[in-house]
Amino acid sequence: MNKSPRLRTFYSDRMSLTFENDNSSRSPEKPKKLLEFLKRHGLFEHLDIVSDFAPFSHEDFYIAHKKDYVDYFFSDELPQSYRRLLGLTWSKAFAETTRYTNASLYNAIAHSIAHPEEVAFSPSGGYHHATPRKGALYCSFSGQVIASAKIYREQGLSGCYIDLDGHHGNSIDNSYGFVPDLEKALPPEIGNINIASTHGVYLAELREKLDLLEKYITDGKVHYIVFCHGADSHEWDDLGRQLSTEEWIECSELVYGFVHRMQVKLRKQIPLTLCLFGGYRKDDYNTVLSLHTADLVKCLNILCGKEIEYEAVVKEKVVVK
Ligand SMILES: [Zn+2]
């Protein structure tokens, strides 16, 4: 049971900061950089781009955040107390991009539910460290919390994030007390899969989590999956330590293989959305983009019936002793 041959990609140029980015993180430019990378490698034809989705309003952000923080974030000046933990240089232009990145994730998930035969893709990140009170560690807003709360309120459906970024995604856990129906939108035991270990143990834990997820899906308690394969779980990332290139790719194979198996078992399409999350290589940003590309190609080959040949090109990290 294949999915459609192209990834339904919720992308607008307004998601990316393309100028005045003096950040240590390239993340505000990442959506655009990744799409350019896919074009350069002849892979753009595998995406169907949707650009006409509406940006998020203040009300959308209020779902997961205190009003003060949201109002300040979109004002003329974000106070220092909110900037300190963010790690990114705040600007009005940057703030505007978050309306589109967060809306991209929500629209991608909603599309995957309405059209489960298509894989939806939000080429975005910067969500999983934000808390109700403020943004933190390159993450301005809890995009996952907002998207899933909206989906639950609109459709009564629950989801699971397989968050294989190199860092523990705390935004969901930190929001259970703030968003009243979040436990239904994202069941605490399975809604936020994060893995802290390394190498072989990491892969074993991922398999265990997927076994648990199988129960939730079979029992009708989880209705959609969002896979966020952050490139900073790669051992040579500036902020990473966990997985070799082969192991990082094996995670993609495990997740897409799992979705395929579940679809065969249940004889129906399982809604799947892909999202980017972290990845930081100051010496070679193409390594980050290439890992993400290899992940997308695995999805296309395993779930969408394609036979694309692509190998991740990962520059070896020079360790200065
Ligand atoms: Zn990270």
C-alpha cells in the first residue's frame, strides 16, 4: 500500500529569514536552504508545494503561550528578559517568519489527516524547547503543542511526535499544565517520543517506542504521526553526539518501515507528516541539508514507491585536540 509519489510540502518564502540573519544558528534560513539544496540535486520534482496557507494569528499562539510573551514577540521590541534564553537574534522580520513556520506545521498535519494517502512535509523547526512563558534554545513557540491542540479541538484526533532531534524536546511536557486538553491531543506516554541514549542502545530504544506506538495506533488512540528527524542527533553535528551516519539513516528506515507495516496490518493509510528540527554544522551546512535530504529520499522510497538513489554526503568532523 504505497502513498502518493510526491511529498505535499507546506512552504512559503515567508518561512525563511533570508537577510539580516546574524544568528549563530542557520535555522531561520533552513526551509529555503533545504529547498534550494533539493533543486540543486534534481530532487525538487518530488515535492508538491502548497504556499497559500494562512499565517498564524496571535490567537493561535495564545493556545500554548502566555499572552504577554506573544504580544511582545510581535511588537516593535522584545524585552531582554524574553531574549536571554532564546539563543536567536530577535527581529520583527524574524518574528514574522514564525507565523508561517508554525502555520506550515499545523497545515501539513491537517492535510495528512484529510489526505492520508499523501505524506505531508513542513520544512521547518524551532519548536520543541519553547515553554508557555517564553521561547528558549532557538525555539520561539511550541509549534507542536499549538498544531496538535488545534487538531484535537477541530477533529478530536490525537497524535504522536517521533522527535529524533539530538536534544530532549521539552515543550510538550512543559505545556500539559497550561493547555487543558493537551493530554488528549498528545497522550503523555506516547505523544512525544525522544531518545537520550547513543548508537546501538538508541536504535533498540527506538524499536521499543515504535512497539508501544503500534499498540496506541492499533487501539485507535493515536491517529497521526509526525516524524521530526533532527540532524543534530548525528554524532558530528556541532551540538550532537548520538548516531553515526549509518545509524541516523537506519532511524529513517525504522520509522518509515514501521509506518508501512502498520498500513499493511490495518489496511489503511496512516497520516504522516515530516518536519526538520535541529542541525548545526558551522563548518559545512551542506552536511545538515544532505542528511535531511537522505531522510526524505528514504520516505519516498519506502512509502511512496520511488527508487531514488541518493547517499548522504557527510563531512567528517575535524576534532581539534
Ligand atoms: Zn536539537
